[in-house]
Amino acid sequence: MWWLMLREALLALKANRLRSFLTMLGMIIGVGAVIAMLAIGQGVQTRVNDSIKSMGSNLFIILPGATSANGVRSGYGSAPSLTVDDASALREITGVASAAPVVQSSSQVIYGAQNWNTYVVGSNADYFTLRDWTVTSGYAFDQPEIQSAAQVAVIGKKVASNLFGNEDPIGETLRIRNLPFQVIGVLGSKGQSLDGRDQDDTIVIPITTAQRKLFGNRFRNSVRMIMVQATSEEAMPRVERDLRINLRQRHRLSNDAEDDFTLQNLTALANTAAETTAILSLLLGAIAGISLLVGGIGIMNIMLVSVTERTREIGIRMAIGARPNAIRLQFLLEAVVISLVGCIIGVAVGIGIALSVALIFDLLVIVTLSSLLLAFGVAGAIGIFFGYYPANRAAKLRPIEALRFQ
């Protein structure tokens, strides 16, 4: 019975090919838009999550305060209010896993006939731990190199590629601002950060070397920022409070004085960015889903026209014994077939659009099984929902009135 009804539905659609295709068009556009938007949104969300993971977990960033001169207030980081000693003291707070003072600047780096402008970071051994940054070749500097201000460097993948090509950089000597540094390690790949900077385009050197020999320092032991890692996400609120109290005590700030530093919970900021991206992806999918609603209304309109055109046929079927449920099911199957065939074509169109966008704009797109199942589920539901009213109307026709219809 089901097979016969499905065959009748397909024959009825085949008899009006152009109208059937135009009816499917709304569903094709709707499903294609939903698949493309969800694929692009999922890709963006994945890239944001990867960037967040690459930064490390349970992190705080502490920046120096702002300076004020002649009523003009500079931005945060302009006052030399943080030192290496501050980082050492913060390392002893309960719940703190590691603390890394950081000085940084862009510099021209030279090796043989090659040169490259990159980001040079001066820090301690904790920097690699809290950034969850592995050394894939060689080793990372430790306390002896820091104490002696050794001229050693751990370089990122991009620096290694641009300066050394296929050559093994370990043991080679490069120059940073005309100072020789021996390459002792190559960092694993990190990719882009949230601000779009290539994290692999980095060189890490001991902080003492950076302060005493490379960058110079007008203020003894001052640093650009301090990165702190908590032992767990649950400990972060308590650690944040203790960090602020400790720094205020060390800087001898009175109770009514403002902080001379800025404390940022990087994990909270990263989670907010991830949530925002997820909401944006859902919003794009919901906007694209409006066209599915339009496609469903188109199916209902065409099915109503079909019922009107085939009123006499319905009357003949009822006259020879067809029951209302059979009539209802036949027209409902036609609506569902239109919806599902349109969905299949729409999925192909959506994947094509997503891949084209990825190719043209160099974006990551991810077509998930859940999005495909959602598209088919919604398409089937729309076919049943918008096809039921015309099908029910056909089933309620009285045979004698249907046979009289001209």
C-alpha cells in the first residue's frame, strides 16, 4: 500500500516537472543556506576554540598601570610598575602553578644571508609551561641559562622555516640586533592567536638576557607583563583575589588608592569569545532557517492548487472505494517527497557554497553529521506540517461534490 501510494505521488510530481521544481526551489535555497551558514559558523568556532587552547589554560595577565602627566593619562602598560621580583612573589601564592615575567618587542633577526622581522619574547622557564608550549627539537632554557644571561634562543616554526629552510637550526647561531644567539630549541606549532598574530613567528630568550643585553631597561627589573597560571579553573577566583592583594601590598598602595596594575582573567575572556561565536553561529543558522519557512509555505500553496486541480480525480477515487485516510496519505506523501528531494539538492548546494567560501576567503568550514541530520529532519517536518492541511482538505471532500467539480 505504501509503495503504491509513493509511486502515485512520484507520478503526480513527474506530470508537472517545472512546477514541482519551482516548489522545491524554496526548500533548496533554505537548506543550502542553513548548511552553508552552520558549516562556516562551526569552522569559525573551531578556530576560536583552537586559538583559546593554544594560549594555555587558567591564565591571568597582569599589565602595568597607566601614567599621567599634565592631565594627560596614558594607556595601561605605560607605567613601569611590575618587576621580575613581583613575578617571583606571585609564584609562591597558594593555587598558582607558574608565573612568568615577560618583556617583548619586534626585532630584525639575521642568519647568514637570510633576515626576518619577528617577535622576540624574554621570559623564564615557566613561560613554556603556562603556554603549554612543547619543544619539538632541542630543549628549552632553564634556570642556569637565566641566571647567567646566556645568549640562547628557542625559535618558533615560522622563524625556523624563514631563516633556516630545510636546514636543522639546532646549534646554529643567529643575530638579534647584532647580538649572537645560539639556537637550542624549536617550538611546536601554535597557529594564530585571538588577535590574529601568528604565534609561530616568535623567538623566546631568557628574560635576563633580554633586559641586560638586548632591549635595555631604564627601570631595573621592570617587565611588560606577568603571566600567571592557576592550578585549576575552580581555584581561579581565589587566586585572582590573592594576586590583587599581594601586588597591592608589595607596591605599598593605601586602601583608597587605585591599582597601579591591570589584572585580566584570560580564561574568562576566552570563554566569552567562544560563547559569542557559538551564539553567532546559531543566529546565522536561524536567519537562514527563515527561508525554510518560506519554502514550506510554498509547498502548502502548491499542494492546495494541486488539490483544487485534482478534485474530480479525488472524487473518482472515493467513488470506487478509496478511504479518506488513503487520500490524505497520498497528498501528504507528495508534500514530503517534494520537501526531501529539495533537501537533498539543498544539502549539495550548501556544501558547495561552504567549500567555495573556504577556498575564496581562506576560511575553515566544517560540515557536521548533526547539521545534515538536522536539515533532513526539519525538511521532513516541514513537508508533514505544511502538507497536512492540503492533504486533510482533500480527504474531507465529499465524493458527489468532487465528481461535479469542473
